[in-house]
Amino acid sequence: MPFILRKFGDRYSPLYFLAALGAGGLMVTFFMYLMFWVPHPGRAVPIFEDMAAVLQGQNTALKAAVWVAYVGIGFFALMHFRLLIWNVSEYLAFRKTDAWKTLVSGNAETQLMAIPLTLAMSINAGFILGLVFVPGLWNVVEYLFPIAMLAFLAVGVLAFRIMGAFFGRVLSQGGFDCSKNNSFAQMLPAFAIAMVGVGLAAPAAMSATKWIMATSYILSTFFIVAAVIMGTVALFLGFRSMLENGAQEEGAPTLWVAIPIMTVVAIALMRQDHGMHVQLGSRGNQADLFEMLTTMVSVQLLFALLGFLVLRRVGYFAKYVFGHARSAGSYALVCPGVAMSVLLQFWINKGLVGGGIMEKFSTGYLALTAVAIALQIVTIALVFHLNASHFAGKRSDPALKATVRGA
């Protein structure tokens, strides 16, 4: 890896878990190549055997895409788990510092939700690695679904424990500073809960066992509903504070947090709908899917424009991305690029192609897909830049300070 991971001590912030989250998200963007370009009849997702069949075939362009996907998934999987291990080590050390006491006594305590958010992504990453690299996995996948649901539930319990500590403190003692809530930082819990929900929804789409599908549907519905409620409350509270106090400069990237939430919720709904259709014969149709995906993409575009306007006005890119200032919150810029790229792929393939509006691999299809890939490439460049910026240089460099305020 082109960066060195060193100990930050009291300069550490839990928001650095977002660095691992972003790397895991980039794995998903490469999996989209396989998901929508590699034939996988009779299954909701492609497996190792499907990719092996392509590599043994005569379609040179598709073979090249599979190899690119393999390299991308493998590389960013290594980055993800390396950053995850580093974050866990730094976090355990950080809990022994005075900076930890400051963190858990203010608004920024919800930054800890970056931990279950990233752990949920790690489970998803492990499942992708299994599908792509493990022969014969589909033969035993029905035994793995209950284990996966238990793992996601464990992460969900952790998330609610963190939120319980925060709400227990502020609702019983007060102390939440609304004047400093001038960002969408408080939507991070909703993002984390939604990530657990989408993971729990996966068996609903893929399992051939009715009780597994039903359990997956019920559990994922609870977490998605919780995420929507929490996100809506945080959205209005944050927007009100920004109207009164202006957007917080360092928390400006959180204006884009609704973008990944939309992607996660949309995928969860598609997984649930597929399971209901296959197992219970529901009447969900292609028109409904196209409508839902178009709505979600529209919401993303709206928040993308709003966030870009504010980020440019406060000079965030010049100062924190390309300048000398450092903020762990800069890694929140990675998730929107990943999320928009992934949801565009779903909109193109499930919405437009699936609805018969566009032909697969037509000129229009390739043009729209190029937009999704361009977002992926820009996000990859951002990740490398941020990694070099935050993890390179001398240990004593004051520019490496990671803020713990602003949530």
C-alpha cells in the first residue's frame, strides 16, 4: 500500500473508520461489473463459477472487465481490512486519553457510529470475497445466511448500545448543543443502522428457504425503518441549525451523507422486493422498481448539488483536501462517490434496461455507464490522495491532527 499507518494517540478520531469504509465501498463498485455484466441465470448474484465461465469464453471485452473487477476487489479488500485493523488498534489506545472524555461528553459522541457502520461493511466485503473467489460456495450458502444474519445483528446491537449511551446522556442530562449541530453529522447513526439493514436484507433476495427469507425481511425492515426515522429527525435538526448559524466548515462533507443512505435503503428495498416476489408471489413490477430507483437517484442529485454548493462556498476542498489542513471528516467525501456510482449502475441496469427503456450495451447504455465509472475513478483518486495526505509525513507534523469536534 502506498501509505504508512502510524500511531496517532490523542490525535486520533473515530471518523478514521470512514477510511476503511470507503475502501470497502470501492470493492462494491468493482463488484458491480460482475453483477451486471456477467451472466448468472437463476441466481440474484454472480458466483465464482460464473466468472470462470466468462474467462474460459471468447468475449475479450467481458474477460477484461472480469479481470479488472478481480484486481479492484482484491486490492481494496486488502486496503479495507488493513485500515480496519489499524483503526481498532488506534481506537483502543484513544479510549485511554483525555480526548476520549471530550468526545463522549458532547455532540461528537455519535462519531462512534462510524465503528458499527464500518463493521457492517466488513461483513459485506467478506461475502463479496466469498462469492468472487471461493469455488462451490453457493452449495453451502443456505447454511451461511443464518450466520451472516447473526453477525449483522451483533453489529446492530453494538450500534444501538452506542446510540443508547448517547441518547441516555443527552435526554436525561441535556448538554446537546444545537448551535453546533450545523451540519448533517448527526445523520451518521442513520447511515450505520441502514448499513446493518441492507446486510440483513441480503438473505431475503438470495435464499431459497422461506423462513430465512421471512426472518431476513422482518429484521431488515426494523433497521431500515429505524434508519429512516433517525435520519429524518437529524436532517431537519441539522438543516434548521445551518439556516441559523451557517454550515460548519469542517462538517460540510456531511451534507452528502444522505447520498449513501439513499443507495443503502434502495438496495435493501430491492432485496426485500425480490424475496417477496420469489417466495411469496408478491406483485411488485418493473414499473415500481424504475419509479423507486429514479426517485432515489433524484434525491442523491439534489443533495449532491446542495453539498457541492456549500463545500465550494466554505472553501473546503482548497483547505482540507488540497490544502495543508487535515480533518478525519474528509473521508466522508468518499462515500457519496461510491454510493452514486453504485446506485447509477442499479438504475441503469435494473431500472432502464430491466424496464425495456434502454438496450443493454447500446450507445446510451455505455454513455450512462461511463458516468458511473467516472465517479468510481474520481473516488479512487480521492482515496489515494487522502491516504497520502493523512498517513504520510512525519509523526510530529501538526497538520496530521484529527479533529474530534463538529458532530
